Amino acid sequence: MDPGGLRQIVSVVLATAVTVVSCDLALQRICPRLPRRMEAADGIALVRDGDPETLVIGSSHGRSFIRIADAVARASGGRRQLVPIPIEYGKQSTYEWILEHRLRPLLEERRPDGSLVRGRLRRLVLVTEWWDACSPENGLAFNVPARGFTAGDFLADAARRGLDAWNQNYLDQAWSALWRGSILVQDRGVGRLVDALRDALGRRGGGGAAERYAANVATWRAMIEAGATDPRCHDGHERAALERILDWSRARGLDTTLLLFPRKPDTLTEQARQTTLAAYARDVEALARRRGLRFVDATTSTPVTDADFMADFDHLNPAGNEKFERWALTGELGFLLELAERPAAP
């Protein structure tokens, strides 16, 4: 290729890059990027680099324990550590996979003399809700590769069964993390940017804010009610994974709590309360009673209101997290501020 042609190609590539970056920055004035959120890998890194007394495993709702972790550290003068492991999308089978493949190798690592490298673990809090009992169609949810895989896990899985739609979720998540500064990449599949542009142009369809809120409420109510009869929520696959997690916890001698996370009141119909939610609560409470575990049903018992949830109708906003922390540490979960008893030898 002659030098003139090469310069032309480089100029086109540079101009395209400048245009895309400029558009991205301009769009962020209309739709700012969401702040980076704690992921499962961050919690796993805290375990690797520390020695936690309490482990909190759950879906993205586990992020509501970040404030509680800070409170435990302050109360103990930094001597005790609570680590949340927030796993986006949930599922008991995903919690089990990450426990087996990412956490147990760290928690059961031993020194040459046989003692545990990280030997302070005393408690396990498992944060769950009815959604976690609904099995993914293909056995393991897509959040296993997306939130649980290391590069080595991905390469081993791809070598074993080839590159497929399931393990490619690892690549999608890695690509998204690489371009954390881009709204165009971060908003892929989310839709916040499109809505923000429509609002900016005054062309938002589907009515005003009240109408959109009502539509979202209707969607959530229908989804929760459907959980009562969806066969995927009653096939026992996820329950078996939960039982195996608790088997490990019992073998480790941990003080274990099963906690049902708060739900946005507007999304709950009386039918959903009496069917989907009540059935799951009864099941988990019976499991806890049979195993001698602590059970806390925070589904509707906390002071949080509809205003304390984010626009996604699912996660607590900063005010909601503050209320949840205050409720938890002055009541049902106040024991987290106390020194835990030494567990049985693993």
C-alpha cells in the first residue's frame, strides 16, 4: 500500500474515533453514566485480600449490605470484616457455583501447618427472594459466566464445549467493563439513553411519568403473581442448590441466616402476597426451622416505602439503604455488630 493510501485510512479511522467519542461525551450530558456498582468479583477480591467474619451472599440486593459492612468495621475499630458478594440476577444455583468455584478455594486454603489462611469466618447471611427459586431454562443462569467466571474458567469451558451463547456472556461482561466510560456501551440493552433522548426532544411516547409508572407497576405485579404457577419456580432445581449451600455452611459450623429481601410495596398485589410470596416464605422458613437456622422475612416488614426504591422498582436507593441499615442493625440483624462465637473446626 502506498503511503498516501495508508495516511488516508489512518485519517478516516481517527476521524471516526473522534466523532464517536465526541458523540458519547455529548450524550452523557443528556444521560449520565450510572456510577460503578459493586460486583461479585469485588467481594471475592475482598475475601482474597482479607479474612471476613461474615459473608453475605445474594443477588444484586446484596449491595444493600455495603453500608452494613461499613458499620461493622466502624463498630469493631476495623478488626472485623463483613463482605457482601452481590451476584447480579440472582439464582441459588449461581450462588452455589460461585461458592464452590470462587469462594471455597479461598476460605479453605491452608498453610503448611494445616491451619486456615483465612480462619475468622463465623457467619453466613444468604439474601434471597422468590425469584431465586425459578430455574433458568438451561440449568445454569447466564450470570455464572458473566459474574462468576475468571479468564481461566472461560477458556476451560470454551475448550470443553466450544464457544456458545452461554459462555459468551463472559466476553460481553468483559467488554462492558473495558468500556465503562462509554454511555453507548454501558446502555446497551438497558434503554436509558433512548428514553433520555426522547425526553430531551419532547417526543416521549406512552404518556407522562404517571402513566409510565403505572405501566411498570402492572408489569411487576403480573410477573410476581405468575411466579405462583410457573413450573420453573417449583421444579426443585434451585432449592437443591440452596440445600447444598446450607450443607457446606453446617459442615463449616457457621451461624447462618436466611433473609428475604424487601420488595417495593406498589409491585405487590394481595394475590401475590397470598400466593407467590407466602409460599416462598413458608418454604424457606420451614427449611430454616428444620436446620436450626435464623430466618428473617424482610419482604414487607421494614420501614422502606415505594419512594425508597430506584426507578428499576427492584433495588433500594440511598435513602432506602439507610433505612434498611438502621432497621437491620437495631433489630433483626443487630447480632452482626456483636463478636461471633468461634465455629466448629471445618
